[in-house]
Amino acid sequence: MVQSSTISVQPGFDSKGESNVIVTRVDAAINWMRKNSLWPMPMGLACCAIELMATASARYDISRFGMEVMRFSPRQADVLIVSGTVTYKMALAVKRIWDQMPEPKWCIAMGACASSGGMFRSYSVLQGIDRLIPVDVYISGCPPRPEALLEGLMVLQKKIEGEKSTMAQKKVFFDERAKSRN
Amino acid sequence: MSAATDAIHLRETYGGKICETVEFRDEQTVRVDPGALHDVLATCRGDLGYEMLLDVSSVDHLGGEPRFEVVYLLAAVDDSKRLRVKSRVAEDEPVASATDLWAGADWHEREVWDMMGIPFAKHPNLKRILMWEGYPFFPLRKDFPLAGRPSEMPDVAFSGVAPLEGGPFVTCVGGNTVVREPRARGFE
């Protein structure tokens, strides 16, 4: 049996100082959570994938950014890292995997091939993955070093910080509200 | 027996079906009439001890007649001798498949079919190996532009034309080196 004396009244905030209360905007909170837990979908198609693997392993340690959780199912991934040469034979498969990823999602074109076809000005190679899916960050290099990939991911984090995520997520709600007001 | 004596043996066995035998830097090449190609390869496999097929390749002599040439590279497994068997074939003329002699000929011949469009008769599984089934062109033919051609197969694949912008390197057949010099050009 709980005695009444053990029940104390909890204040709305820490009386010793407001250290347990954080005031922020919803967007800022959501973006902060999103950018620090980007789960990549590795799309390793050529030598860039080797650098991607190096980035993920201990020396470069992608987990410092909360991105170490490589998801091999697109349904659990946030960011598609297209690392390598996208041939026409593979192109629609990449597109399909992109389509299977749930929103919000981002795409990184890693290396010259994924960005522009690279050195393969050829009948068999798609001249940049941005011809099929929207790309957020392009990383130069052939292949880019792990530092470059990390830089690309940090640029993507910067980009996520500036997004209007609440508006995007509740777009239908806000649209209907605006309509009913008019 | 060495490859040189094998070439003489083939010439004696097949007579006029052997167009020529060439020795260049200790490499033996036998040019064969396409009709006798399979028999010659069978002799090489069965009687002469070429147990291994290293590669099947092809050449496009655009403008020449007959247009194409298939090249079979044979070797003995102890690598004591090697033989090159060539045969000129016209466009759309089927070549007898060597898959019954060497199982390894399967993918090589599929690649030749895929890239050059030389059909192989009695091949057990003659479909494209690099490009997708239904791609309408043969990309290694000399009249196919390096930049590629647009094609569309809904839900399978598509292809486009790569921007060459003054590079990279396409050679022409025939003429002197000034004319043949690699540069961007179309073959329309």
C-alpha cells in the first residue's frame, strides 16, 4: 500500500533550474532527429561501393553521424547512396528501389559515374542518376575518398536542417485548412 | 605434336576447306571455311588434344566481304600448344555452335551474339548476356555509334544517347591514319 506521504507533487519543470525543458520549433526538433539518424540504403554498383564500405567501417566510422545502420531493405532506409556506374540495364532497378523507399527520403549521387556517367560516355551507361531520380547531394571523385562521402553526408545534414518538415509532412492538413479559410 | 604440326595435319585432312594457315611469332592461325568450322574444331578437340577453349571472339570487317569473322582460341590444358581458328562469315549467316565440344563455349558465343549479332546454330541457350533481352542493336558492330542509340522497353530497360561533346575516341575503318584518327563522329 502506498502511503500518501510518499506521493510528492511533481512540478511542471525542474525547480532547480529549467534544465529539463527545451524550447524549440517542431521543425527544428524533427530535422535534428532526422539528420542524426540517416539510415543509408547502399546501392553499390562499382568501385565507389568499396569506398562506401570503407566509410562504414571502423577507420572512418560513419556511425559518428548516426548513419551506420545500412539498410538492405529500401523500406527501412532514409538515404539512397548511389555509389557506382549506373548502366541502362540497372537503371530501372535503381528507380524501383528509390520508389520503394518511404518519405522522407534523400539521394546521394556518389562519384563521377552516378553524377554524370563519369568516364563512360557509352551506349550502355546512364549519364547521371539524376535523369531518373532527384539527387540531393553530388559527390565528386572517381571514386571519392571516404572523407568526401562523409563531407557529402554532412552537407546533406545541413540541407535537412533547413527543411520545412512539418509543413511537408502535414501538407494535406495545411492545404485543407487554407482552403476552408478561403 | 606441336601447334605447327597440328596446322599441317588439319590442312592435310580438310584440304580446300582450310583457307590458309599462318604462323606469326610462333602463333599458329588456321583460317577455315565456315561450313567446315565445326568439323575442324571437333578434330582439334578430339584428335589433337585441345581440351580447352580459351575464348570465342569476333571481328567486324565493315565494308569487307564476308563482313564478320569469328575467332576461336584453343589450348591444351598443359599449355604446351595453342591454336587460333578463324572463320569469315557473312551477315546473318549462322555459325555452328561449339557448345557440344566445349561447354565453356556457351557464354562466349552468347557474348558474340549479344555484341556483334552473329547467330550460332544449335546453341542451347542463345540469348543476350550483357544487354537485356529485347535490346534492338548490336553495340560492337562498327556501324553502331559509341554514343549509343535510344531504345525503350517499358518496365525492362531503356537506353539513350551519351553526349560526346567533341570527345572521346571513335576510329573509322579504312583510309590512312589521318582519316582513321580517333575523334567523335557519328555513323548515321
